[in-house]
Amino acid sequence: MPTSNAVDVDPLALEQQVCFALAITNRAVLAVYRPLLEPLGLTHPQYLVMLTLWDHHRSSDASQPMSVKQIASTLQMDSATLSPMLKRLEAMDLVVRRRSTADERATDVTLTNAGIALREQALAVPLAVVERLGVDLAELERLRDVLTRVNAAALAAGALQAP
């Protein structure tokens, strides 16, 4: 029985593509999150915004609001994509958006009491995800670290820069 080596591997084979593995894993993992976030009334992108705001709320900068630009930068997202999401979160009484007093062109975002309280319910989400995935926590932490390094390398290579 012949053994395969690096010469036999087709570099264009679908199963060899990092982009394919990331894309299908992304869809599958987000599908695991969906039913866990439903009781919170959040979509996954909204959950990421709330995580960002909860982190900020727990930081030493908590007395200062976060700007839309800061949230967008943290999430590596375009402000135009983020704005409708923030509008929906405001309609849900989880955040308040206000014109910045320092720069009238900027919008500041703060958590409402309901937004702060929602964090308590959300505390169950990460453990439930780990349980549903059935993957060792240490392995998931290593994966997150590798993905963080890959993301940093992609950004250093010019990803997400305006053309």
C-alpha cells in the first residue's frame, strides 16, 4: 500500500485549505451558540458587542463610555456594520447611544442596568459551549491562541485594510 508524502498532496485540495476549515468550523460553532444565545435575546454578533461592553464595564476605564469607533476596532468590524446592531441593542434597552461630549461627530455607548444584568445570564454560555462541543477546554484554549496568532499575522499582512 503506497504511503502519501508531501509531494502527493494536492495544494489545491479542498481538505487542505485553511480557509475551508475555518469557514465550516465557524458555521458549526456559531450554530452551537445560537440556541444558547436565544434566551438572552441576542444574535452572535450582538453577543460579541455585549462581551466588548462588559469587558470595558469591568475595566479601569469603566467610568468612560466606549465610542462606536472603539467597539468597531476591538471587534475588527466596520462602524457602518456595527451601528444598526447598536441601534437594535438600544431598542432592547441594553445600551444607550449618545453623541460624544468631546467630539460631536462620535457616538458613545454605555450599558444600561438591563445590559449590565444580562451578563449574569450570559455567564452560563461559555461552559455550555464547551460542553456541547465535547472538546477539552485546554485544547480549545490552544486553538484560540493559534487563531489569535493567525489573525495577527493576517492583519500584519494587510488584511482588513481599505484598498
